[in-house]
Amino acid sequence: MHANIDPALAIAAVRFAGVVRHFGAVKAVDGVDLSILPGEFFAMLGPSGSGKTTCLRLIAGFEQPDAGHIEIFGEKVEGLPPYRRAVNTVFQDYALFPHLSVGDNVAYGLRVRGVGRAERDKQAREALAMVKLTGMESRRPAQLSGGQRQRVALARALIVRPKVLLLDEPLGALDLKLREEMQLELKGLQRTLGLSFVFVTHDQGEALSMADRVAVFNEGRIVQVGPPEEVYERPRTRFVAGFVGSANVLSAAEAQALGAPARPSSLRPEKIALMSAGASAPTGAVVLDAAIVDVSYQGPVRRITARTPGGLVLVAAVPAGQAGAIERGGPVRLAVRSDALQPMESEE
Amino acid sequence: MRALVAAPHEGTLRHLSDLLVRRHNLLVLILLMPPLLWLGMVYLGSLFVFLGQSIFSIDEFAGTIVRKPTLATLAELFHPANFDILIRTVSIAAAVTLLCAIIGFPMAYYAARYAGPRAKAAFYLAVMMPLWSSYLVKIYGWKLLLAKEGAIGWIAGRLGLGPALEAWLALPLVGGPSLSVSYTGMVLVFTYLWLPFMILPMHAALERVPNSLIEAAGDLGASPGRTFRTIILPLALPGVVAGAIFTFSLTLGDYIVPQIIGTSALVLGQAVYTLQGTAGNIPLAAAFSLVPILVMALFLTLAKKTGAFDAL
């Protein structure tokens, strides 16, 4: 939403400067700088152990940095315990209190702030209505489905009006259909509330579809930050190219052979076109004759792995209907436009 | 068709195991038969036969049991001398339980939340080890510690707490000539003896509280004290209640510690012991034995009312 604001100019909702967090010899977070804007949906994407969850816990205050600074809306929060921070968390396992009713769970934050019974019950009802759980106040968390628990956790975190909402893989335990539904709902909620959401996930599809900006984590560092299109279209490293979607990674020489600058480059499978026999090459495209090594059907697309006589192995994703007479071992003609190759900063 | 796995060797045993796998109710029945026979007939049966005697009475002159149902024996429990015994015993058991909970909770909490695997092993060993030595040795050991010239008095003197100890012993009820013949001493010894039975269930309950619940409470603005009162304690309560059942009932039934450490006033266990032994008054002994059962039933009802088992 606010992705067009220069991060350097606005007061960041969350700012990390050189943040380090080690666990013994393990560098969980190894020098992270970032700023998350007010009202931004910010995704932290990375494989497990990449430091994304530790970063979220550093914002929440469950962890303290070993070095560096953390600010929330301009206020230094190092050393500040979780209960003195204006951020709230939706936990991966939801962390609903099993001995309290759904209504009391949602109202817990108000209760510790000394809000009276009648008022907090009223607000809990409203919060539950917001997440479409009207009338569930007196249930126990154990009586709810996974999706409903997720909504209760969301209502409980939002009722105390945090300045930043932290979500730790909140959709991980839900099945696909429910997950897609919740993605839309979360996005809608974030838009209406105008709140910063910091969303940790290892699911690149989730990050791309929901976030205003994505930070890709690897080995305790952020390797790339940017809007989803940018991260997907112009991955800066081999890791980003491979983790966010899939990509062919070409060496400088291979890129040059396809008419692109002599730099390590990435090439998305869907940017490779399949040519029917006898068709002329489109302008600006290099035509490669190759042998099909493998074909796999994936519903909307068919993935074709092909090897050129020169030894270059490429994966192409073509619309499933288009790939008629394709079989393993057969010949294929591929067309690659040189501007589809994205130069990367490093091949690593 | 060739068999995919080698044909199992047929036999009676295999037929039997096939049968048990197919009909697991039969298996459950076989597994439960010995304990059911033992618990149901030998243990509970004899207990009820004994308790049933409480509706009989004793012929004061002949000293024989009159097998005619009456409530007179049960009413005897409310005679001042007998009622004193009940009040005294229940108060001691309550004090012991409270003290065990207060001392045990921090230990259980440390072991459940902070101890690493090695520290946890050491913790289990330290809690269990006193259970390996003889009960009588421990009581006599405590008798020496509590005696007027014993270690506790000596340390109190060295720390300049001698007068405080004297003042405590001068108090009515809890005091006495020395710690080793006072209710204070008795409560201390009981607390020592039953502490493991309190710590272990509390530890088990605390271990089942996920860390994320404690983090969530803090995240929602609860201070550590608030988190403890509203989240940790309610969730650990089933464990505390389980521990309290042990410490409470063990104290209610014990008659050896009061004999060695206590004052000349009887507690319930001693009363039952003398009534069924020297006095031969089985009906009154049975009536006394009903009391711990009723007290525990009351305790559990109250615990359930306060929501101690809501988290189960």
C-alpha cells in the first residue's frame, strides 16, 4: 500500500540496524538492517533456520539482540520486555489459553489493562464479529477447528490495538482451501485497519500474494528486500532465484551465448517458449534445439527439462494444452528472448 | 501366486495373537483382570467391610461388638475429645500441604521451565533420593535435628536467631518445650517426607504448559506476576491438587511421625491404631477411618468447584 514511500524518509514502524542474535555458536540473526513502514504488509520469507522467526521474536521482545538497535515507531526497544511493547503476536500454534473461554481469551489483553468486565465483553464480541466468529464467546478453544482458533488468536491480538501485528507462520497448520481464504481475509483486514503486518512464512506463494514488500532471508541475513514483482522478476542471487519460485541459473558464459550481457543470470521457466516445427524465431529470441530429458504434468503447466547439444540444461514451463506431442527423449525447439534473462549480483 | 511375505509359521500362539488383535476388548479384559480382582475384591472389598463396621457399636462392659445398626458410633466422633483429634489432624495436614506447595512450586517450576537435560536428571535424582532410604531412619534423623541441642537450634543460635526460636516455641499451640515435641516439628517432618509427592505431579503439570502460552500472556501486556496468576497457576493447578491429594491423605493417615516427633495429644492415625488394637473398639476405629475419605471427597469437590480441573 505504501510501498512507494521512500523507506529512508518515513518514520519506520519497525527499524533494525545491524541486529545480531546468536544462540551459542549459531548465528540466528547475523547483521540485519530493515525498515518496515507504517501500514505496510511486510513478509519475511525464508527456509527454516534462516532467522526470520528470530527477527519476529526480536520485534515482539521475546528475544533480545546481542548487538545492533531495534526501534518501534522511532522508540528504542532494546531491553524492553514484551508486555511494554505496542506490538502483538499471532503465534504459530495460536497459543490460546485452554482454561479460558474464547471470549475471555480475546478479552485477556483488556483484562490485564484493567478494563471492566462489561466493557471488555462488549469489545470481545466486536472483535470476534470482525473475524466472523459471532456467538462463539462461551466456547472453549478445544471445541474449535484449526481455522477458528486462528481467528480467535487474531481477534485476541487485535483487540489491544497494536501498532504492529506480528504473525508467525499463522497459516501453516491450515489446509490449502482454508489457507487461501485466510490469505484474502488477512489482507483485507490489514487494509481496513491500516496497520503494519509483519508476516513470517516459508511459503513463497503466500509471501508473493499478500505482501507489499518481501524480505528474503538466508542464513541469518536478508538477501533481498522489495515488492513481490521485483523479488520475483529480478532476483539478486541464485538463492533468491531458486527459493522464490523456480529458476534456471545461467553462468556468465551461458548468458552471453543467449545474447544477454556476460553476467550470471536467472531465467524463469515460464519465460521459455516452445516452438512448433517450422515456425520462425520471434524477434530478439534465440532458438535452441534440445532433447527432452524429463516431462512432468502439473495441471495448468507442463514442466519440460531439456538438454542442448552444448550441455545446457533448461527447465521450461509451458501451458499444458500447448505441449501436444512432447515425450521424453524426443526433440524440442525452445525460444528464449535475451531480455528474459535477469542478471544477478552473484551466482551464490 | 507367490506370497509377498514369507508365510508365518502357523500355531496355537499365532491363532491366539490373531484373535487378540481382532478383538481388542478381549485383550483389555485380560490385561485388566488381575488388577481388577486385586483392587475390586481384595482391596476395596475389605475396605468397605471394615468401614461398614462403623454402624455397629461396642458393648462397654463385655467389650464385644454389637452387630445392630446404629448411628451412635458415628456420633461419638463429635464428642469433644474425638472432635479435637479430627480438627488437629486436618489442620496439620492442611499446614503440611500448604508448606509442601510453597516449597515445591519453585523447584518444580525451575525444573519444568529452565533446567537443561542434565540439570533435570539431577533434579529427579535429588527429589527421589530421600524416598530410597528408610522412613524411620529419616524420622529419627529429624528428631536429632529438631532436638533442643540439635543442629537446627545450634544454627539458629549461631545466626543470632535463638531468641526468635524461643519466642516461636513459647507460642501456644504451635510451640512446645522443643521443636522435637511440637506441632511445628511435626509439620516440618511431614513436609520433608511428603515433598517429593507434591513436586513430581506439579512438575508434570508445569511441563505440559507450552512456552507460547506464557509468551502470549506477556505479549498481550501481562506482567510476569500477572502471567503467573492468570495463566501459569491455573494451568498448574491440576498438578498442585494431585500433589495435595498425596500430601494431605498421607498426613491424615500417618501415626508414626506423631508418635516420635509430636506431643502427647493424639492424631487420627494414632486414634485408629489404638482403637483397633489395644482398645479393641473396631466400630469407632472404622468411624475414624471414614473421616479421611470424607475430607478428601470434600477437598476434591472444592477443587473442582474452583476450576482446578478445567484445563484437563
